[in-house]
Amino acid sequence: MRRAFGVVALGLALWMAALPAWAVPPGIIAGELLGGTLGGVIGAGIGVVAIAEIAPTLESRAARVGTVITGVTLGGGLGAMAGVLASGRLLGIEGNTAGCLLGGLAGGLASAFVEPFFYLLGVPENITEFLGMLFLPIAPAIGATIGFNLVRRAP
């Protein structure tokens, strides 16, 4: 998992550093991504607990699926946003709060579909489950980090 996180952080840092308007040092990106991932873990955990309480009481399959998608999107997305914003504040960086929110929620929504996507591709179950759990907090963190850095003001 540490290797996958490192690859994602490196790729994100290289992509953002390649754009001269952003010129974000890789250490800053890694710090924001780490904070977003920690926030995503906490938020996704809260979302999963909420899902476990709410979904079994619903009769409709569509309502249960909607509850799962909403819980993962909001939990992971808001947690990642909080982690990235906190990391940015600790690092003395002012970023785009609205972009961070939208990016975190978009990543949270994407994380809800990682497992179904890999099942659709025919990836073995154990790998699919691993990737689903890996991307549950990381996808919102990536989205929140990108959104946070879309409009950057100098520290």
C-alpha cells in the first residue's frame, strides 16, 4: 500500500509540477495528499458506519445502493477535503477551498465505483477487493489535492 501511495503521490506531483502556473513543490503535494488520505480514511470509516446503520433498514435495493454511494462519496470526500485543507494550513499554503470540496466529492464518487469497475473487467475478487479498499480513501484525497491546487496564491 505504501508503494501504491508513493506512485500516486509521485505521479500527481509530476503532473502538477509540469504546469508552470502551479509550480507546486512535490513535498507540498505529498503532504497535502497524505493529509487528504488520512482525512479520507476517517471520513470513509464514518461513512461506512453510517451505511451499516441505515442501509439494512431500507427495503428497496435502489435505496440501499444509493445510500452506499452517498455515504462513500460524502464520507470520503468531506474527510479528504478536511485533511487537505488542514495540511495546507499547516504547510502555510492557501488553496482553492471550493475546488478542494468539489475534487474531494468527485474522488469520493469515483471511489464508490472502483470495485464494480474491476469486477466488470473480470479482475479476480481478491485483487478487486484490495483495490476497492485502497482507493476508498485515496481517490477523494487525489481529487481534493487537485482541486485545492487549481488556483494557488503565493504563501
